[in-house]
Amino acid sequence: MRMGEGVEWAAHACLLLSALPEGAGLPAAAIAAYHDVPPAYLAKHMQALARAGIVTSARGASGGYRLARAPEDINLLQVADAVDGGEPAFRCTEIRQRGPCAAKPEECTKTCGIAAAFWAAERVYRRELKGVSLADIRATLAGKPDSGKMGRLRAWLEANANG
């Protein structure tokens, strides 16, 4: 299964937004600058997150993006589905019914082993992503040695957040 890089960018953007003080927002350009990614491309993913109800945006002096829900209520599957769509990674085309030795449709009433294996793997993958919230990631980061990054993050947020 391959995810677009936008999923990674969106997940990091959401994690960054989870560090904002209450009522503050970050412009998309600031989020893009923080991660050194193209602003127009990131803005597209931020819009997808907004359509999915993961983030909200506001205009004006206290505008920008913020999480629409608590970090505990946003999981990585929601972020991935918002950006890449919720379509299954594997699509069975019933190739076994093609070619010179094609199986007849009545011989294909049960799912083939290949499709079953791919779908089982996708269920595990989706379950694992669903089980990891932004709050879980923040808790993991909080338990690591800091080397000053959190202080730099707070200072950056104070300089760039609106509200």
C-alpha cells in the first residue's frame, strides 16, 4: 500500500496544530514554512482536512487553521482517508475469469486467496491507523528527551500563530 506524501504532510500539520494554544490558528503558509513544503500543495491538503471535519479555518487577525476536535478524537486513519480518500488499496478485477484458461463466473462464487489476503492486510493496516490518535503521538513525543525542540516550537508558535 502506498500513500501519497500529502498524508505525511497532513499528519504533521495536524500534530503541529495540536500544539496551538486554545483559540489560536495557524495560516497555511506558516504551516508550510514550518515543514519547508510548497504552500500551494499543503493548502490543498489542508482543504481536504477541512472538508473531512478534522480542521477548521477562519479568516482575519485571529484566523488560520486549528483542529476541529480534540487530538484524542483525531486518528491517523481519518487523516489518511481525508487526503488520499477511503478507497481500498486493493481492487479485485476478477482476473481469474480472463485469458485462455478463464474460470467461469459460477466457479468464482468465493473470494480468491489473493484478494482475501490483500483485504485482510488492509483491515489490519486500517485498524492500526485508526488506533493511533494525535494525542497518542504527542504523548510519545513528550516521553522522549527534548534537546530544546519543545522550547523552539513554543517560541515559533508564539511568533506565527494568530489569536
